[in-house]
Amino acid sequence: MCIRGMQLIQNVALIKEFLRIADMDLKSSNILYEHHLYPQAMFYFSQSVEKANKAFSLTTGQYSKDDMLDIRHDPTIIYKNLIIDTKRRYTKLSRDLDQLPDLKNTEFAINLDLQNKIEGCDIELRKIAEIKNGKDDLIFISKQEIVDIVKKLEHSEKEIKEEMSKIENFELTEEMWDEQKDELKKQLSIPNNKEFTNYIEKELANSNSTLKEMETAIKQMYLIVSYVLLVTEPLYHLAVITLPHSVITRYPQNRFYPTKKYTDRLAIVRNLPLLLNVQSKTLKYLEEYCKNYIF
């Protein structure tokens, strides 16, 4: 078993506990909001988002219990580290392909467009740096900004759910599988290297997997990706929105008094029910993902 697989097994109990606490924090936030205890409602909302992000990070097998101490109250670190790790992998793959010019010239390798992916990682890292530099401004996020984020998330959720429905009804036929094998052979064929091309054709022809096994594997792969998208997009946005609130909701500092600032005149307070609803749905998807594919 790989190191990440072993790490994930060790993380299961902690993931379950983080999910339980995230759910309790969310319920606490709702109750406190109903009683107009807005600083406390914001605090427990940010805590729920933090615990959910930590639970998800542990499902990747890239994080341990000790890593949670480094993340503390800033779950954007999770996404920063994941992007850094992804960039490292793309960079290594690009360097490896440079040493294998035949493989680099395959249609598959060309379509990977690794340089564009590496540049995309750099763009996302710059965005996170900008967000953290201006995190205090997030306290005064406008109603329109909150509504736009929620609408964007609802649109993405609808699209992903529609795709998941199609995936669940997907049936793999012999004809479809033959077409996929032909496309794979085309993608992996190396110009002027018939030996490798013949090897690929032989491996595909000798596959011991039944059509039903392949169908199940394809469905599972796409459903896992769909669940990850359903969870990570809202959790990332909520991590950004709640970035300043874990600390400043608890203590007065630098003339910032929580009881005076967190009133129903503040846009994020007035629109907190919208964000609580997003977190509620996201926790449900995260729990489904963990029960289906992690536990």
C-alpha cells in the first residue's frame, strides 16, 4: 500500500470527528443567529467551514493530524498546498517528457498542455496571496458579492448534479469500449515507433476486465470527481469569506469591537443565512462522499 493510502486509513477517525464537529458548529451558528448573537454566530460558522475543510483535506491522504496544527484557522492553506503539489507534479512530468522525446510527441502528451497547466497553478497561487493580503477587507464584503458567489455555486451544483445523473445511468457497450480503445491507441501511439504501438495494442487486447467491471470503474471514477467538485468549490469560497472571522469575532482589538461591528447593518451578517445554507448542503455532500468512497 502507498504512503498516502496508509495515511488515509489513519485519518478516518479524525475525518469522522471533524465532520461531527462541523455539523454541531453549523447548528450552533444557526441558533445563535436566531437569537441575534451575531459575533458568536459568525464565529461558529467560520469554525464549521474550517472543520469541513480539514475533514476534506484529510480525505486526500496528503495531510495528517499534525498538519492540522499548521493550518490553524486558515483553511486556504489547504488549497495553496494542493496547488503547489499539483504544480510540482506537472513540472516533474514535463521534465520527464523532455527526456523522452518520442513520448512527448504523442497526441496524449501534446493534449496534456503541461505548460499551460503550470501557468494556471501560478495564477491561482497569486490569487490566494492577494486574498490573504487583503483579508481584513472581507469583513465588509457586499451583499451583491455574497449573492453572486451563492448564485455561481448554485449554478455549478446544478450542472454537476445533472452530470452525476447521466453518469449513474451510463451503460458501457462493446462498441463504445472498442471506440475508447481505438482512441487510446491513437493518443498513445509514438510516431516512428511501431514496437511501442504494438505493445499498447497487445495490452489493451489482453485486458482481463469484463465490460461490467469497466463500466463500474468508469462510473466510480467520474462520481468521485463529481463529489470532489461539489465539495471543494463551495468550501474554498467559504474558506475565503470566513478568513478574518475566526479571530476578530472573539476579542476586541485595534479599536475593532465585535459587538459593535457585527450587527444587522453588516452585509455578511444580514446574508449569513444564505451562507449557512451553502455550508449545510456542502456538509451533506462531503458526508456522502466520505461514506461512499473513504470510510
